[in-house]
Amino acid sequence: MFKFLRTRMGGVTTAVETQRTTIDRALAEVNEIVALMTVKPKITIDPETGTVALDLPDQMPDEALALPAPDPVEKSTD
């Protein structure tokens, strides 16, 4: 309704991303991450639902660099 105000004031105009562009961008991001992994995940495609699933390892490479969680401290009821 007031689009002319945004363009006059230097407002940001957003471009609409098509479904093809969204899929291409998301797939490129996934491929970049998988390329960095030493153990590649198993890829499963379900034709009935059209979903793609990755069987990821228990620990990702960047998680191996994190410090282990501290042992939980039991609270005594004194």
C-alpha cells in the first residue's frame, strides 16, 4: 500500500526467492558441509513422501572439538 514511501526513504526492497532458487541454495549448503566430512552420511530418498534424509554419525567433526559436558552433580537432601 505504501511501497512508494519505502523506496523514497531508501528502504530495503526484498526479492522474492523462487522454489528452484531455494532448493539450489539449500542443496549447495548441504553439499558444502558433506564435502568437509571424513565419513560421508548415508542418503535416503523416500519417493512416496519426496523427503531426503541423511544418516548422520553420532558425533559431527565440529562437535569433536567441543569440551565434554561436566558430570552431573547429585544434590543431597540434608
